[in-house]
Amino acid sequence: MRMLGELEARVMRRIWDRDGPVTVRDITDDLRRDRPIAYTTVMTVMDNLRKKGWLRRTDHGRAYRAAALMRFVGELSAEEASALEEAYRRLAGGIGAGPGDAR
């Protein structure tokens, strides 16, 4: 059995302390009581634990799709995030669009 890193062990302890399935948000909120930690960091750690065989993942409604989107957004550069924000403004009908933006 592979050894767990410090953060992996902390995540597993939080999971074992709960009764039943957990979400990345559940564990992130628990860990944030001790120190600041990013949602995407916890998601990556939990995915690594899944790959090592410690966890299994199930799709529950939109939860997994939202987690995948959060990971994607969390990895964007500033320029990519700005382009995504502009694309969203255009799709949303110009809400919050700056002056001179095409609608």
C-alpha cells in the first residue's frame, strides 16, 4: 500500500470523520478551518487519491461537472481568464460589458 503525503493524509482523515459520501466542497470547507486552501488543490488531491485507489468518484447531479469546470477555470492564465470573461459577457447579452463592446 502506498504511503500518503501530508495533505493526502489530512484529506483522508476528514473523509473518515464523516459518515457517508463527501464532496470536494465538504472537505475544502473542513480544511479551511485550519488554514486557507484552494478548492482546486483539494480537488486535485482527492483525484490523486482516487487514482491511488483510496477513493472512488461518482457523478451526483451536476456536482462533478461543476468540479471539472472549477479545475479548468483555476488553471487559466490571466489572459485566458479575461478572454473567457469577455466571451461570457457577449453570450449573456452584454451584462457588465464595457463601453464600445459589441452586442
